[in-house]
Amino acid sequence: MGEHAGIRVVHRSGSKLNFRPPVITNDSKFLLCASGECVKVFSTSTEECIHNLRGHTDLVTGVHLNPCNHLQAYSCSTDGTLRLWDFMDGILIKTYLIKYKIYSMYTSAYHKGVIFIIAPVQDSKGSEVFQLLALHLPQSGDQMVEASQLSVVLEDVSSNPAAVSLGRGGEYIASIKCLQLEVFFFKKQKSYRLFLKVDNKKGAKNTFTCVTCHPKDDCIATGHEDGKIRLWRNFNHKKEYTYTTLHWHHSAVASLCFTPEGTNLLSGGVESVLVQWKYRENQRDFLPRLGAAITHVAVSPDGALFCCSHSDNKITIIQNCVNVSAVIQGLVRGESARTDLMVDPRTKCLVLNGNPGHLQFYSLQRDKLLYNLDIVQQEFIHELGLQQFEVVNAAFDGPGNWLATVEERRRKAAELELNLKLWAFDEQTQSFVLNTTIVAPHDSQVTDLCFCRASDSQTTLLVSASKDGHFKAWQLAAQTEADGGPSWSCDFVGAYRGLVPECCCFSADDSLLAVSFQEVVTVWSPGSWELLTTLSQPPKSIRNLCFGHLSCSKYLVGTAGHNLLCCWNLLTCSLEWSTSMEVTLLLADPHSDNMAAFCWQDKCTDLFVFKPSEPRPLFSHKAVCSGKVSRAVFAPREEMLESCEESSQWLNRSQLCFLTQNMDLMTFTTETEEEKLMASSKQLVIDDSVAMTPFYLLLGKHRCQTLEIRDKESSWGSAERTPLPKGSVAVKELLQTPAHVLPPTSVLCAMFVESLLVSVTDSREEDEPEEEEMEGESEEDSEENVALRAEPAPLGREMVDSAPLTKAQTRELRRLVKLDHGWFSDLLDS
């Protein structure tokens, strides 16, 4: 049994985009945001992800532009490192090793070589507190440097990145926590603390939620839990401080940000409205209906773009607080996933609950949301306690032509409302279109759904199990001219001794249907709906059922109660093996023989990968995550991995994705995968779309192609030519190296010009022996009447009389023939 074997649990796709405030570059062309264990670089115009900056081994907790170089950015992580990136080329420049976990960081152009970080430390009582530290970056040429020079700026601060802000000119830094505002002045090395009461006279809460400082004025803006915004002045005198109050938000202010010139103040909260306050004026503008609660607000350095992070894992890019120019949507994270994690057979993307009443289709390969499908088709009302329809079950058929969904709503003192909807895939719109709605398909809650597509009759079947004690088979009727399209109807209703069915599944060849009725597993034939056999494993009910695939298709695996994993042999109808395991989730890989079992033990979840034919696990991973794994799925890979280690071969065809209790989408990665990702992020590819420049011509590719064409078309094919220079390793390395690490341009320019010069020493040396040879020729040819012997003219071409050339002209002509004129043709081609 292999344990870990170089396999690591990571946030590979679907990570949070709203975990920390995004950063817009100086030219407003790119947006950087922390996403799991990497930093994503998006284009603000196309919404596409340009680079994934990978290198951290734990959660990235902050991204900031380098104040000394606008083409570089810093990122910090809880892995205890601070990394400097060239985000334009996606290259890691330097890594600073710090002995503390970093929860947030701040930079300032007025504090060169210093990064302010928030890190946890142990106080005298042994409890963990957060401190604001000044990290002095060492000057070193090494790529990995240990940074140990730290100084404490503020003690006992909040770990929230919105709780700290640098003031005008870097003279002071403001920090909030609970009911306290603390301002630290660097020159004085003195801090001032300002306090508020727990609530005001009207009972509103005064707790601080966020802070920001005016860029050109001594003013600090703070947001509060009661929706108010306070503008603090004269805070360097404890008794003389003043503040003014702005109020529009009805709930807590989540984020505040001044524009670069300080003329406007932006605020956002749960209202999904971006509010723009005029500084020193009692005016405000609104940008409403942004779709979800605002968690962070940021402004580009030139003030051209605003951007908001939202609670539904979305980033909205706004031009001048008026026009939404782009939306970068990540994986939507709800409170829980009611449906299973599924894979769309057509697009190979992940499908699960998204916005209320929707299913989201998320591409794991591109790490991008493809589209949302509105299942409920009703407007969602944001009101606490209001019961609305929810999507609780969903399933795809084999080819991905049909999607079945179940939505339910339970009102107080009312019966359960159920709708079973069948969706057909439309080739024109490349989406699913509602085909059939079945109101109240069962009398009670639906527990499971599964599709079957019989290969012999081309009949599509859907089986639904319910707590009403029945399972129903829904059949797709043939399309007729009268109906105008295909429709669904109930073909069979099954039950077993009045027991409640929990789960159902079809075998790999669709010849068997297994339905669990509490502690009994019934096996049915879908063709005749005959009960073939029953499998019993008392005393507890069966909660999960999975048929084996490929060579293990004769096995049926299930979990009984909370601590038993069973495997039945369908050929002998007997129990093959069983083991005591508290399995919370069981699933089979449709592309291999493997199965995965997530087990709950010691408040953590363990993973075991096995084959039904062998009770010995192939791979195990202890403490995959804290808490229980709610949903998981095997997603097929675009390219098969070539892992030689036996313990990691189960990841060759599919990748295992799972959702934690905190709705984090996790997956497993091997060392080979990570090496490929790191290598691809460091390489720069020069393709055929590069502009035709002298640097490009030095590579030799284009010159070699033009040389072959000229050799074929030239009439002087027999003449010898000087070989053209070809691309060297040094030139390729020069073109692939980032500009900030190259030598000065003055040095490169001289080298480049010398490479373009044509040497004529060789041709002069060749001319001298030619002249001597010509002087020794027979006296029959007169010096004044020597002419070149013309070759016979081809048929159909007129003979042109030409004057005879002198001996000097002949020598000059031969010399010109041997010269390389390729540079002139390259000039014409460009």
C-alpha cells in the first residue's frame, strides 16, 4: 500500500478569487488576484487568465505591486515565504524565506526595501496573537534569500487585510480592531489610540470593519458594522480629534478605498451597490445591481478602472463607476452542495450547484466558469427565512444528451413541493433546453437519480428513488409528428416489502439496476423489470452503491451503516469481502478499475483507493482535510499522465476532486504534474506570430526558408554562396530572457550592430588569385575584346545582342555574383 508517495492535496481549480483584494496594474491592462496556492493574472479587456504564478506551497494571502518596478509584484503566503514575480512573463524572480506565516502584507513607495506583514506570534500566556511587522528585504543576488531582519510596528492587530492602511506619504499607518482605531507615526515612533462606545444612543453597533487612508490629506476613513462611514481628522492629538459621518449602507461596510487623487471614496457591502462619495462634498453616486455582496473594492493606479470582489467568487471591472466592462467569474460557492459533483460528458467540465436555483458548468482545465443554467426559472428573493425552490438532485445520461434535475420547496405547515425536469441538449445554442416538467413525481423526497442508455434498443431510461417507498423508471418516448418532439413517461414503479429505497445505480453495461432498500440490495433487469436477486447485509441500511468498471464489472460495492464496507460478487451472488471502515463517501472511477472511499476518523477525513477485486488499498492518504468530505468526483484528464510509480498510477487517467465542509474544491497532484506546471510557467515561447524584426531574423529560421526559395529560383544555381548565419543558443537565450535582467542596452546595441555588418576581407582575398589566373590565359583573347560565352537561349526566347565585356568588368561581375545579397531580399520581404 502506498501512502502519500509524492501526492499532495492542492487547490488546483475553482479556488477563491475574492479571498483578498485584487490589484490592477499601472496601465490598467492586467488584474492580479490571489487564488488558492497561486496568483492569477487576468486581462482586464478579455477576462482571460494570462498567467498562473505558481510556487507557493500553501494559501496565498496577499498580492501587491512592487513600488520600485511596476512590472513586478510581491505575493505572500502562509507557507512562510514572500515571492517577487515578473507577472508580465510569469517568472519567479526571488523568494524570501520568513519564519512566520504571513496573513497579509502592505507596501509603500515611501518605504523602499521594507514590506509590512501581519504574522501570528505567541504571547506570554501562550496564546496566538497577530502583530504588524516591518520586514527589511536583504540585498542579495541569490534567487532564494532568508529574510530575518524584522521589527515590530504594532502589537495585537487584526488578521483582516482591510484592518490596516498606510497613510499619506507613508508617514503613519492606521489599524483597527473591535472598537479601537490606532495610528502609528514612524518619525515619532508613537501611536495614538481612539475608541468608540459599543453602540450609540440609537442602539447601532460601532464596531470597526474596514479602514483606508486618504492619499494626499491627513484623513482616515473607517467603515462600521452599522453601515456608517466615519472620516477622522486631527488624530495626532488624542483629545482634539474630530470625525464626520456618512451613512447610506443599511448593513456593515465591507470595504473602503480612495481614488488615487483622493477626490472620491468608494464603499461597498451586502447591498451589491458600489457607492462613490465625493470627498469634501455631500454628494454620492451609485452603481447598483452588481449581482452579489461586495467584499473588496480596489482602484487602478491611474484611476481609470474600479474593481469589486463579490461574495459569489466574482470580480467586476468597472470604468469610471458607470460601465461594467468585464466580469471574471470563478467557481460559485454556496453554503452547501445539494447535488452530487458531476462531469458533463460533452464538455468534461464540473457541474454542481451555483447561484440559487442554478447549476454551474465549470471547466477544470481552463479554471473558468463556462455558463450557468437556470433550473428553477424563478426570481430569487433575498429575504431571510423565505423558503424557495432549491436544486437537490441532478444526473446526466451517458452521451450528455439529457439532464435530469429535481427541485424542491418545503413551506411551513405545507406539503413538500417537487418538480422533476428533463433537459435536452440543443446543438444550436450549445446548452440545455427544458423538455419535460413532471410535477410531484413522488409523494416524498427524492433520494437518488441515475440514467441508463441501453445499447440494444437505444432507449433512454431514468430511475428515481424516493422516501415514499418506491422507485420509478421514466422512459423517453419516440418522437412523433403529432407530439412535435420527444417526451417522457413513467414506465415502471418498483418497491420491495414496504422498505424505503436509499440509492440506485446501473452497471457499466446497463444490464443491471441495483436499488438499496434499507439493509437489502435488490438487483433488477431493466429490460423486463424482473427482480433477479437480493443481497443482504444486516443490520444497518445501505447508504452508497457502486458497480465496478472494466475488469471489475462483476463486483458491487456498498457501505452499510457507518462502519462497514462490503463487496459482493454478482456471479456468485455472495459477499466477496468486507472491512470495518466509517465510509462517508464512496465513488467509482469510470475510466479505470479503481474506487475511492473517504473515511471519517478523529475529526479528519482519510482517503483509500482500492480495486474491488483486491481488498488491499492501492493508495491511502491520512488527514486529507479537516471535517467531512461532502462531495467528490473522478474527472477525466485531457492528457493521460505517465506515472511509473504504482501508488500514483490511479491518477493517470482521472483526477479526483472533492468538496470540503468549507466548500473548498480540492484535488490531488503528483510531483510530475507540479514539475511540468512549474517548467511551463518559466518558459517563454517564441511562435510564428512574433513581429518581423532584426532580432527575429537572427534566429535563422526565416533566413533559412528564404535561402531555400532563392536557391530554387536563382539562375546562378551553380555559383557558390556564403552560408548565412543561423540561430545560436546565445541569441535564443537573449530573446527569452526578461528585460530587467539583461545587460545595458548600450552593450547589446554594439554587439547587435557588429553582427549585421558584412565582412569583405574574404572576397578580396579570393579576387587576387582570380586576377593572376586570368593574366595567364592564352593571348588569343584580346584584353579589349574578351566576352563572356553566352549559353544557348531557350526556345521561344529572342536573342538579345549585348556588347562584349572587358576583362575588368568580367572580374567585377564574378565578384558580385559570389556576394550574399540575402539581406536585400529580407528587407523587401519585411
